[in-house]
Amino acid sequence: MPFSDIPTERLFRFRELLGLSDLTENPLARWGEVLGARPDDFADRIQGFVKEAPQLRIIQDNLPDPAKLRRNWAEWFTGLFRQGLGEELLTRLWRSGQAHVAYNVDHRLISMAYALARAYLHERVAASLPAADAPGVLRSIDALIDFSLLVETDAYVTFATRCELDVIQGIAHQVRNPIAVIGGQARRLIRLHSQDADVAEAAQIVLEEAGRLDALARSVTRYMDVTDREPVAEATVLTPLLHTVLARIASLPDRPKAVLNVDIAPEADRLAVAPADLDALLAALLDNAVRYAAPGDPRVTVRCQPSEGRPGFAKLTIDNTGQTLSAEELTRIFSPFHSTDPMATGMGLAMAKAITRKYSGGIAMGLLSGGTRCVVTLPQAPAAAV
């Protein structure tokens, strides 16, 4: 698959967190002639490590240009003193992280290589610089290496996740055509052999299972879409979206007509969550609450108020009457494909968890007397200007 674009804004945020964004010039530039004068020696140090690691040695030996890996490290080393933290370095680091996924490199080996780079530069500082200058230079070296490893790791994780998502989405898409054929043939059998009770019963079972598989494939695709979308801290008003989702759920033919009680505090009505993500989150949680509400007394209560424990976050609480869960079920309830209903896909609550985590929120399920409670924390959006 093609390499993904560089998320410049996120990488600049990393630079800011490491205290490097306010620098007007490369802090190592003045020491370039002393510390950066021997890039080949540094590249040889890394090359020695590569030769000792069978996985890296095999990859290097099978590259179209076996000297490329050594040359890349030498250029990175030189760039620390000449280029600083500009876009050229970001591009090099980001591409390297994605290339490591493409070549299936164990990331622990990459971390070790950066550790060796840190050790080499520390040795050079100790051997070449006055003692009075050493502490400041070492701090700059550590920050630059931390930043390099952070960008490379971000690229590695992003690209690896993207590859996994593409595989899973591809499987989910490809199985839907055979499922449709199976379902179509089952309907044909029911139509042609409706007088044969055994055939009709078996065909009906096949049709129902094909429908469940199709729903599962759709759920996996939605889960992957939610996971793949970057979080967007867009101000979204909760109340109208909540009622839209509740109306959508109430229109489903197999859902109980639950009594709904909604109480949204005005100061917690604006959330910093993209509308599509908030819609998916509410749909998963509210559908679960309505679906499993007590048949004889189906009630669902939704509350949202500022979180007392996390300033800047809102606490969304969803209670329902109905079946309670065992302690073992509570530990697995947010796992993909887990459901107490054999006909359910088990992806709804897993998707809800993925969304809350994406926005640095939290989600938990607990027991009530005669029901369950789900508590979600989500970031609040600033109050709208009057």
C-alpha cells in the first residue's frame, strides 16, 4: 500500500512537548565541526549492530542497494547538526518509520539503534567538549534523539495499523458477496420447497445465519472506519444529536418501546467530539441500553453533566432496567465480538470504547439494582460565544 501523508501538525506538537519548538536555531549547530565531523564512524557503529542482528542483516543484504541503510544513518547523523528540526528531517524520519513496517522490522531493534546513537554522541561529548558545555549539549542531544524516535515510532504505528485495517476491511468486504449468494439460495429453497417442512426449516436457519454474518461484516467495517478516523475536536451540541439517535433506535421494529428520561446539564451540552463519532458512540450505547431493557419495564435514563474528577470533561451516564451482568461478563463486555445475545455482532460496545479512547475519554460499565449503568467521559467544547 502507498505511504501515508505526514501529519505535520501532530509532529510539531511532539516537538513542542519536548521543548524544541521555541528554538530559533539548531542547538547543535555550533558543535557540528566537533561532534558531527565523523559521520562514517557513527554509521560504522550502527552497521556493526545491523550485522549482529540476523533480521536486520537479512533485510540489508536483500535491498537493491545494500549500502543504503548505512548511508541513511550517516545522513541522519549529519542532519542533526546541519538541518535541525525542519521539515526535511521530519520527512526523513516519517518515511523511515513506514519503511520499517514495509520491511517487517522488529521495532525493538529500531529503538536499540537509537539508543546506540545516543550512547555514541554522549561518548563524543565526553571526549570532545569542555565540561562546562557538556550538560547543555547532552540535553539537546537527548531531546533531538527522543524526537527522532518519537516521529519514527508514530509513523511505524500509524502505518502498521493502517495495513492491519486494510486487511480486515478487505476481508469484511470480500465475504459479503458469498454471504449474499448464500442468502439468495436459501430464499430460493424456501420459495421452491415451501411444502417440505424439513427443507424449509433448514433453509430458514441458513438464511438467518447469513443475515447475521452480513450484519457482522457491516459492523466490522464500521468499527474499522471509526478506528481509522483521526479525532477532531469539533464542537458538537449533544441534545439534538441524542434525540436524533433515540428516534432512529425507536423506529427499529425489534426494539422495545422504552420509557426515556433525558437530563442534559446546559454546561455539559457541547462536546469536543466530531459529529460522526458522537453519533456512532451514542448509537452503540443507547441501542445496547434499549435492546436489553427489562421487557416488562423498559426504562432508559440518560444524564450528562460536567465531570467532577476531570476538569474540562463531561460525564455521560446511561442507565437501564433489565438484566444484570456477572463480574466475568463485565470484564469482557467491551471486547470485540463479545455479546450475551447469540444473534448480536458484539461490535457495538467495542466501537464505543474505541471512540472514547480516541478522544482521551473513558468508559465503564457497572451494575445497578435491577439494571446496568454505563459511564462515559468525553472532552467538553468551549462555551459558544454569545
